[in-house]
Amino acid sequence: MDLISVIVPVYNVEKYLDQCVESIVNQTYKNLEIILVDDGSPDRCPAMCDAWAERDSRIKVIHKENGGGGPARNAGFDIAQGTFVGLVDSDDFISPDTYERLLTYMTDDMDIVECEMVKTSNDCASFSASEAEKVVCTAAEAMRLHIMDSLFCQTPPNKLYRRSAIADVRFPAGTGIDDEYWTYRVIGNARKLVHIRSVLYAYRQHEESVMHSLTIPKRLRAIDAKTQRLQYMGIHFPELEPLCRKELYFSCLYHGQLILRNFPPAETGAAIKELGRILRSQYVNYGTAKDRLWLTLGRISFPFTCRLRNRLKIGI
């Protein structure tokens, strides 16, 4: 049986940690290496991790200084021994047969298997009981779907990875939005990928989660990540560069809209100026006539275009 290394970054989640670890320990697939990475958590999580390691010999615990979820996952990568790697966020939980079912799709030339997620605000989730439709892709096909945010999304945990596809790709330190810098590069390393339309991962929604704390600097770093992704496409998938460029431009508008809606004017000036600069720095002639109209308006007056789209409730 192939060993699967399951890496769980842990920080300030004592309310949710036991359910998360229980859902992994009780998997129907037993040949697991479970790596809990205590990211300098200030609550009871360090002791809870150690207690779990005493209860189950498959669990390894790393205690490190706080550095964010990305570097915590990197620490797990550095000691992982499995042929395959799974990632679970410590406030989420998974179906009892998640890894058994994902592994069945790992043929010799398959490097990433993705399942669907369900959002939940409590300890309950409705998982898929039977197999469903699947979508098999080459790296280029999956990358197109990734850019369109259709399948093979940038969220890492709802996937099983062949460790050789991850290779030396690591999460950046200090960004607070690690996924945007990481997922597309691992997709680019894959030979084949498959998405199964089965819900096997529960994504918990709560106010303490990273996605509920997207500050203005984090929104600007999200655009930086997509600028780097555009450069990557130009080298590795040039046929996808126009689509990636269009998505970058509309991301500028999207983040500009949210900044203007959610922050006081005294805090928004520099960020809106920077997003407008990025949008104007390159020209895109791709997409529908409506797409090109919005991009033209954005180049003429970025703040006006964001406010107009907010008034019309477009894109948010």
C-alpha cells in the first residue's frame, strides 16, 4: 500500500483541531503519515498535537515559530516520506473515505486528483456517497480551467498530489495568501490531472479564517501573485498568456472594487493608484466586446470604473 503523507498546519484552532485530526485518523485508508505542524500557536493546540501523537503512532508533530500556513506546509514537505501528499487545513475536516477514493484515480501517469468541497459553518457536512463524473486533463487543459477558476482551483487541500509533482515547489514566506503563488506551479509540473465530481472535503467558514481577513496589503499581494503567474505562462504555457492577462486585469478591477467598498477613503488612495498602474501597464485584446469595454474604461479611469461596477453590482 502506498504511503500518503497528510500535512496539517496548525494555528489558533483549538475549537476545531480535534474534529480535523479525527477525520484523518479515522480514514478507511490506513497507510498514512500524519504531520501536524504547530505554527507557534498561542492556544492549547501545541499540547493537543502532542496528545494526538501519543494516541496514534502515525502522527508526527513539528513545533516551530509562527511563520504562516505556507511555511508550515513547507516544514511538512521537508520530512514527508509518502509517495503521495494530502493537505488539510486544521479548521476543516474530510469524508471518512477521502484518501481511499482519491487514490483509486492515481494511475501511473496521474499526478493530481481533485475532489469537490462543501462549505460549512458548523461541524456537519454532506459528503458524496458514490462515485460521480470525472474530468481528466493534461497540464495545459487543467491550467486553462485553473485560470478561469472553473476546476483545479488554487485552494490546495481538496487534492491528492504525487510527491514528485510537488518536487521543490514551496510556499512563499510572509505573504499571507500562500496558495496563489503555489498551486499553478504544481499544476504545471503534472503530467495528467483528474477532477472528480464527488464532495469529499468540508471547508469551514468562520470569522477567524484567513479568507475573512484580506487586508489591503494582502489584496495587493494577490495581484503580485497573478502577475508572477502571467510571467510563468509566458514561459511555460504561452498559448494561455492572453487568457491569463485578461484574468489579471479583471482581478485588478475586482480587488479595486472591494477596497473602495470596504475601506475608508483615507486608506485606499495608494492601493487604487497601484492597481490602476498595473492594469494600464499592459494591453489586452482578448475576450468579448464587453470585456474589452471594461478594460478600456479601466485604462482611462480606474477609480471611476471600479465605482461604476460597484454601483452596477458587477463582479462582486
